[in-house]
Amino acid sequence: MKRLLGLLKKEWQVQYKWLFTTGILSILLTVVIPFLIDKYVDSTINQANAIFAIASILSFLTFLIVCIQFVKNLNQELRHTDIWLHSTAPFYQLIGAKLLFSIFSNLILVFVMTIVMVITVMSKSQLTFLQDIKFMVAINYIAFISIIFVLPLALVLYTCFLKLKKRLGKFAIILVFILLTFISYLFVKISTSDLYDKFFLQGPTTSEWIVNSIQPISKIFDTVFIMDDIYLREDILSLLVTLFIIIFGIKWYEKVVKE
């Protein structure tokens, strides 16, 4: 645990600048753009609505920024593979520290954006403090679940790129995008199949609390938050698949780096 904390501290020392920059930029985009639109473009546009919309979009897209930074950090450290190979820490800790730092970064950024949204809502309604907290928890939970799945997938795709790059050069990036498209297609195909419906879209749901937490605030801005039911069986399946991807991704990445 002490070694892992040391690795996390190292990640912070290397990456804190982009985290602060992204957080400040997100706040500026959320506040300044709606103000400029309201003042110079169309006076019929409600500034509070624009702030809420932009903050919502940024909150759900921050995991893309975090994933890009995660891959960028891996790419930078590959230039000094001797440090990786001679490190006393095992690969699962080296990669695990980067995964954990990226997850925490995503939570921090989304937390900042949800604060902006709650402040916006406070001037429009009489919602209780508990309702504001529930909203923030629900948004951060969605972001957490998203990043938990996307980061390991990004690690696998990046490892695939490194493997193919040795033989195909820069053309490898095209094949990786094709692979990502195929994975997305396969995911949709499986999740909409009758077999999936029979085995996993049954039993208790776990998403009702999310809708109930977000809906009160979204109604203030004449929007409706729609979310398909998520079943407990789906959550268990997602957890198992994610764990498999993490283990496979770390093991494969270690093998590729050591080649």
C-alpha cells in the first residue's frame, strides 16, 4: 500500500498541471460562453439554461479528456522504458496507479462541474440541500461507472496500437479505430439480443435512484432525464467483464513493453 501511495504521489507531481488547467477551463467555458451568447447573440436564450446545458455536456465528456491524458501519459513514459523495466514495483501497481489517478481526476472534474450546475439551480428553485447532494452523487456515479469501463478499454486499444505499430507503422492507428468500431458494434449487438434480454434484463433494477436524483433539477430547465433501466444482473456482468479487461490489459501491456 505504501508503494502504491508513492506511485500515486508521483502521478500527481507529473500530471497536476493539466488537471488544474482542465478544471479552470471547464468553469470558464460553462460561465463565459452562456454570458456571451446571452449578451451578444440572442436575448431570448436563458443564461441559466445555457450554463446548465454546457455543464451537463462537459460533465459527461470529461472522461474522454481523462482517457486521452491517460494514454498520453503512457506514451510519454514509454520513452523511458528502462525505468519501467528496472522498477521494483510490479506492473500491476505501475498501471494501477495511473488508472486510479485517472479515475480520481475524472471524479474531481465532474465534481467541479456539478457544483457549477447546483449553483445555477439554486437561483432558479427552492430545492433542498439533500436534493442537490443526491443530484451530485448521481452524476458522479454515472461518470465513475463510465470511466471505470472506458479506461481499461483504452489501455487494451493502446497496447494493440503498440503491437501493430512495430509492423505497420502509423497505419496501425487506422486498424485500432476499426477495432474500436467493431467492439462498439459487437457491444450493441449483444446488449440488444434476445439471449441478453432473457438472462440479464430480468430481476431487480439499480438505476431508479439515479433518475429520481437527477429529475428534480432537470425539470427546472424544462428537460427530462431519460435513462434505460439497469438491472442488477447487468451490473454484475459489467463488473466481471471490466475486471477481465483490466487484468488482460495490464498483462498484455507488460508483455508488449518487455518485448
